[in-house]
Amino acid sequence: MITAAQLRAARALLGIDQKTLAEMAGVSLPTIQRMEASEGNVRGVVDTLTKVIEALDAAGVELIGENAPSTGSGRGVRLKEASVARGVDN
């Protein structure tokens, strides 16, 4: 699964706008906009999600699942638990 926040962050790392990602993935701009406006995990047609993830992968972005190790060797950024990231005490 990919979250809307991961999708926005991936675009930011690549320095591309929504239109460029849509073109790279072969999907429509409104599709990317809907995905990025989602709450939590992005929902949509599996084929469309696959196209977007493959486009990001081809551009050099590694999407890391929750509690999953990174397989890459480059620099990266990983979000801590949501409550820690927002500065909320447990």
C-alpha cells in the first residue's frame, strides 16, 4: 500500500508536479489529484496504483512500507510514528 503522504513526498523528492507524474505513469491528472487527496492509504484501481508505483520506482524512488526495511543503499527519509512525528506525547 502507498499513502497519500508517501505519494506527495515521492513527487517532492523528484522535484516534479502532479502533471508530470501523471504523464510518467500514463494516468490522468485528476487521478493523481484524487490519490493525493486521499486520507491514509491511497485507494483506486489496482492497475492504476501499479502504474504510479512503477513510474516512481523507475524514477528512482523506493517506497518503504510500514515496519519494513529499506532495500536501497542511497540516502533517504523515513517518517517516525505519527504521534512522535507530530510531537504528541504517548
